[in-house]
Amino acid sequence: MRSTIGRVRLWGSLSFIVASLGSGLLIGTLGAETVLPLLLAGTALMVLGAHFLPREFGGRAPLAASGLRRLKLTDAFDLVRAPLFLLFLLAASMVQASHALYYSFGSLHWRAQGIPDGVIGALWSVGVVAEIALFAASGRVIASIATARLLMLAGLAATLRWGLMAVDPPLWATALLQTLHAMSFGAAHLASIHFMTHAVPEDRAATAQGLYAAVVAGLVLGGATVASGPLYRTFAGEAYGAMACLALIGAGCAFLLMQHWRGELVVAVVPQPQSSGSGGKTWPAA
């Protein structure tokens, strides 16, 4: 995962562009009533694709015989009690949640500024193309920039992006700011995945990623999205200033993480049970 996550995510970004352009053409030609069938078709394709995913543990020995153990609820509690993991969650949550207004009201605000729909679509594409470029070079990025530092830089880039968006910049400047999506979203996501890869024992990786998805993309981003409605209704584009504040808080938390995390595991490794003839190994404590 350490070397391939960027390339895998790259294909997700490419698919987003294709789906966005294709659905836009279909809706423009056939009308808004095609939205629901498109959503259902996309969901069906996702389920079909999941059906053909390889079974990671297919054909292997049972858990007890292989030295693996079943996940327990205490694994999640151990993670949320770890100060450095909580600091990471707070940093990642604030940076990603700062995109809430953009995701919810970005297109509406551009339209209110008189920007044509076709140009709005192009602006979204600029951000995704920049994101793809980052993921294509993800191996070199991670090799040259420490994980926590990359998360901090993502927060600073988001602070700059939303701070300038709050003043309704001209179109050319907006297009340039869209390239910062590579940092504000892409780098934050890349840093988060690599933090969990290095800071969490392998047997709790799924638990860590589940917590990350639930807290960052669910609880915090969801809450920021709900708050974006009243903010935009009251302040219009100036509401991006609140998003800049969230991003700055995230950058500050990432800075603290950078000062205190040196690449070690943030929770102890649970010793694996030894079984007769299994050849299992005992893992060192963190």
C-alpha cells in the first residue's frame, strides 16, 4: 500500500472526471430526470465491481492457525485513546472539513458571479487534474516530504486557497487557486493514508481506516456541510473565511504532530497467539 496508494487513487480521480463529464452531457441532453437512473446505475456498477474483488484471505488457514486475530472493539478504543492518533484525526478532519462550503456551494457561488456553467465545469476539472498529477507523483512526494509535514503543508495550502476565495477573485485567479486542490485535498489524503500505514499496527489498519472515514469524511465533514448552509446564506462568498480558519486549525494540529511523532507506532502491537506448528512470530511492542 505504501507505494501504490497514490496510483490507485489516481484512477479514482480519473473516473470522477469521466463520470462528471458524461453525466453532465446526459443531463444536458435528456434533462434532470436522468439523475436518479444515473445514480442507480453507478451504485449497481460499484456493487458489481465489489463482487469481483479478490478475497484477501481466501484459501488461507483459519485465523487462529495463521497467527492472525479477530478484530475487537477494544482496538478502536485503543486508537482513540492514543494522543497522537487523536491529533492526527483532528488535523485531517479540519483540513478536509474546510472543503465543505466548496463542495456544497462552490458551483452556486460561481454561477452567482456570472460564470457560465461550462466554465464552472472546467474549474472543477482543473482541481481534479491537479489532484491526479499529485497522485501520479505520490511516490516521490512521500519520499521527499515527511508525512506530518505534508499534512501541515496541505492545511496551509487550504488556508491560502479559501482565504483568497473569500474575496471573490477574478476568473483567472480562481483557476489558479483550483490547482491548490492537489495540496488541500490530495496531499492531505495522501499524508493521512501514509500516517495510518506507518503509525498503526497492521492488524489494526482496517480499524484505523474505518475510524478515519467515520470521523473525517462522516462526522466532521458532515457537520461542516450542515454549517455551510447558514454560513453561505448569511455571508455568501465571504463564508470561505470560516473554511480558511478550519484549515489553519488543521495545519496547527499537523505542526504539533510533526513535533511529537517520529514515525513510531502510536499504539502497542498486540502479541499474536502462537499455535503448534504454525510458524507464527511474536511482534515487538511499540
